[in-house]
Amino acid sequence: MRRAQQMPTPKGEVRSPGTDSDFQEQKATYLAIVRLVERLHRQFLELVDAELDRLRIVDVNNVQSLILFNIGREEATIGELITRGYYLGSNVSYNVRKLVENDYLVQERSVHDRRSSRVRLSKKGLDLYNHFEEMFDRQVAAYQEVGEIDDLKQATQTFRKLGEFWGNQTGYAGRHAF
């Protein structure tokens, strides 16, 4: 009979994952939250899609809309968008190019470094940004009917802790601030 692999705990104790019901419960809960995060992200993108459909906007997709929203009233480089941890590198470049082509972003080359450029929302991009501000206002008002601000604060704290943990596990701690 094979022995279960011994696993160190944060306190330095050794536990056997195959026999420890607390460990198995924690593992099941951990895996459930991983699936939930993925499902919530997909569901949120569907919500953004529904808003774009409601506005009859067809020249921008949900991910591009979130890029616009995260740039907001500021300026950013593609590198900054990647560093913030919101998007994957090649996808950011493609999506920014499409947003520029469809007049949602204005892209200007840096006068100091011709390899770098900054992007900001155009008038059309600001109009869409404002629509999403209104959508989020509606959602927050509707959430008040079913939940409390403390629920959101607790969820935020938990997700930040999980993000920091995952960053430490991959060696990217500090790269994507949570």
C-alpha cells in the first residue's frame, strides 16, 4: 500500500492530503473558487456584450470595451496595460490597434522613445466610457437590492489575497498589483 505524500503546512507541520478531511475540504473549496472566478469573468463579459447590444455598438467587443474603460480619462502605454495585469501582451496590441482603427482611441508616438506610444480615449471612446459608467451605476444600484457593501469589500479582500498568492506561486509577485 502506498503512503500518501506528506505535505508541509504553513506552520511547518506535515499533513497527509489523502487522509486529512480538513485538507480535502480546503482543496475542494479552493478548486470551487478557481472555477467560480473563471465563470464570473465569463459572465461579466456577457454582461458587457449585452450592454453593447443594447447600445447597438458592433465595432467593438467586450474585451476592447474593458480596455477602454480601464484607460478611462487617463493615458496609458500598451506596456502599462499589460503590467496592470488586465490583459495578455499580444491581445493588448491587437485590441489597441482595432480600437485605434475604429476611432475609440487616439495613439501618439512618444517624442522621447519612438518605439513607445501612448493611447487615450477619443470622443467616441469617451462616449462609450460614459455609457459604461452609467451601466456600472445601474448595476451598483441594483446590487443594493440583493447585497451589502460589506459583502463586496470582503470579496475584494479575498480576491486580492488570492491574486497575491497566485503571484507568489508563479514568481510574478509585485508585477501585477492587487
